[in-house]
Amino acid sequence: MLAVSVASDILYVVHIMVALATFSVLIAMRTSVAMLVKSPGNEKLTNRFPPGRNWAGRIIHLLPLSGLALSLSEGHDDSLGHPWIGVGFLCYLAAAGLLEARVFPLERSVASTLAAGEDVSKSVGRQLGSRLDTVLTILAIAVIVMVVQF
């Protein structure tokens, strides 16, 4: 897979770095949710749940772009016809859809509640945590599929 061409190698490294950044952001989000469940009245939570859009969490949208660029790069033997590329893309769609439709809206709700000086219920924190766990599980499946390349 490596040493095909310089451009292909660079795209491969970029794809891996985007995946690592995505996992880092999601794990940081999960850590913030764990703090929320543990001590919902903590003042530090307003810093961890700032109002507005979570642009860092949207780094996930760079995964299919870098993967597509890698697959289409000159001299690269992993064409779009391989089934594991399709499985990876489906995992991306599921994870990104869950983030955009379920996680980010609930996260904004938590941020607005905290900004108003109110406590967030532990059940909301657990719900947000379970949604993030699902996203992380889907992405872990994608990583396993990419490594195994069935």
C-alpha cells in the first residue's frame, strides 16, 4: 500500500491523520460528557460545552474526502470497487448522520442549558454519552475494516 508514489503516500498519511484527529475530538467530547454525568453542577462544564456549532466535531467530514482522494490517486491499487471501501463509506455515512442529527443538536441543548446557569440532568448526559459511544463504535468498525481489507 505504501511506496506507490509520493502523492499517494502523502494522501495516505493525511487520511490517517484525519482519522486520528476525528477520534481525538470524539474522545474529548466523550470525556466532557463523562464529567457532565459525574458532576452536573460543575462550573468547568460551560468551557467544555461552549455555545454555537461544534466545528471540531465536523472534522469527520474530511474522512471520505481524503479516502476518495487516496483511492483515486495515480498508481494506487485500491480502486473504489473494493468492498471494504464501500463498507468504510457506509460507516462514515452512519457516524456522520448520527453526529449531525442526534449528537450535535443535543450537545447544543446542553450548552444552552449550561449557559443559562442551569444544571443538566444526568439522564441527558447519559443519552449524549450513549450516542457518542455509538458513533465511536461505528468508526471503530470502519478502522477494523480498513486494516483487515477483506
